[in-house]
Amino acid sequence: MEAVEDTNSGDLTGRQRRYLRGLANPLKALVQVGEAGVSEAVIRALRDALESHELVKVKLQQPTDKKADAELLAQKTGGQLCGLVGHTVILFRAHPENPKIELPAPGSAS
């Protein structure tokens, strides 16, 4: 299993990204990026999914550069990249008014 650390992770600590990857483990991919790549329709669908779920998996189908696609998805949606496992991107964006996921405090012990 391949896990790639994000260079554009925003405010998330490594511990918070690990926690979110753990929460994402049982989730199914809600958005798929096909042969056409990252399109406006994919971005809209991903924004909607992040708005309602906060933590979303995105499946990339035959990406030419999966790291670049993952970073582009995070940038275009305002999400934070938690991980890239295989061809699956894990993105997080807390709901601005009613967050469902409570992140561990930075620097707190397990």
C-alpha cells in the first residue's frame, strides 16, 4: 500500500491526516475521475460531496500524474489532501457552520 504525504496540506498535522485516513478507510469513493481528467463537472461533484460529507474518497481512473491530479482536486475544491493510496485520493474540508468530524488537537497525545 502506497501512502503519499501531501505538500499542500494546509493546517492539518501529520497526526490529523493519519486520523482522517483511518476514518476514510471504510468509505467508498463518491467521485470518480475518468479518462477526461479533472473537469469542471468533477470539481462541482466533489465540492457538493465535501459540503455534505466533509471526508471524501476520489477514484482516479488511469491518471497520467496522480499526485498532480490529487493536488489539483484539493486546490480547486478548497479541500485538504489527507492521502493518496493507489489511485484513490482522500480529501477533507470541514463544514463551515456544522462540522461533523472533530479532529484531534495538534500536539495532543494519542
